[in-house]
Amino acid sequence: MGDSTKPSAGSVERAFTILEFLNSSKRGWNISEMSRKLKIPKSTTHVLVSTLDQLGYIKQQYQSSRRFQLSSKMFSLGRRALEATPLPDIALPHLRWLVQESKLTTHVGILEKKQVVFVQKVDGPGIIKFDTYIGKCSQLHCTGLGKILLAFQPEETILSLLLNYPFHRFTKRTISSQAAFLTELARVRQNGYAMDDEEEELGIRCIAAPIFTSGEVSAAVSVTGTTAQIRIEDMERLVTLAKRTAAKISAAAGDIAH
């Protein structure tokens, strides 16, 4: 008989699924909610959550709470990983310039497996703030960053990443099928920019442009605002600003590489 205490590849995968799920939102989740959302048996979820809690990678929101969130230990690992790449520091002054010109919140994101990871952010002026932060993961099919990052990948990479991809519907405007998403990616490639038009959250729009390194898309820059801030008549100007910023970051990253 095998050692039942030895972790299997499946249990490790499920543990990371829980961590990624908790990283997708600032709100806490209880075991029943995580079990239902992730389709992991409740007993298994309980064991994995208890283990992650004991190891210090997640924590209860407060002492008597049954809801869990990522701990500072988990965030410290993420920060250390981001410190291994110069991109966040390279992008920062250019994002600040984009904020000055657009008066919108700006981000830089990279493609990690089947998600977008935010690696830099500068808030726009005013009282409107967005629930994004450095290290947050978001979906590919409903974000401007996700679309632009995937659109310029080789066809085999796109199809591989979309294999068994869950097209979760967040709003009535969310793309919910692979066929429709592939059509959208072709449009993104043709236009040279991507847009999230209330597809992840109603009332929110995002415009994203690609950052090239050595001829390949390695990251992307975006501007995010409400539908009142990003009106249809503003699109051309904002696309130009996003593309200009992406080109500046591409050039700066190329200078560092050489």
C-alpha cells in the first residue's frame, strides 16, 4: 500500500488552485464557498485549507472568522518573484506619464499560464479607484490585457492555453465561447489594441496595447476607467496614448536587454 500521507500531484495542483482563487479577489472565502466555486470536494478543501493555514500561506480574515485570504507570507513570495524582472521599474515612469495624459488608472500585465498577472499599477487622479493591485491575477477572455497578450502569441500557444479554458461569464457582455474569443483575437491583432467593454465588470472599460521585447509581445499596458471616463469618442485618443506608452516601455526594455 502507498503512503496515504504523501502528497499527490493532484493535491498540490488543488492547493495552488485555492491560492490562485484567493488571489483573484480581496474578499475572504469560506471552505464551503471555495469547494463549490472550485468544484473540489468539501472534505478535500478543508484539508488543503487547513494545511495552507498551518504553513502560513493563508489566514483567517480575523480571529473568529471562517473566511480565508492570502497572508503576507504569500505576498512576500510574489514580490520577490517580481523583483527578479526589471519590467515593473522600467514601466513605472511611463505609466505615470500615461496617467498625466489620460487621467485614468494604468497597469502593466504579463501572461502567466492561463491568466494575466498585474506587475505594475499607477492610480488615476480623483476618487474613483479600482480593485486591482500588483500581483493580482485576472482572466484572459474578459480583460484588455488578457486579449492583447494572447492575440500575438503563436497559434499553437493560443490553442493550447484555450484547451479546457473556462469562459466564465461576468456580465452580459462577456465573451463566453472559444469561437467568439478567437474571432475577437483576430480583430485585436488587426487593430493593434484590445478593449474590455464592460466584459469583466459593468460600467468599466479598459484599453490595452502590446509591449514588444525582441520582436515578441512580452507584456502589455492598459488604461482603465468608467464608461463615463472612457467614452466612445475618447477611444482614438486613448488608443494612441496607450500605444505610445507601450512603445516607450518596449524601447526602454530593449535598452536594458542590450
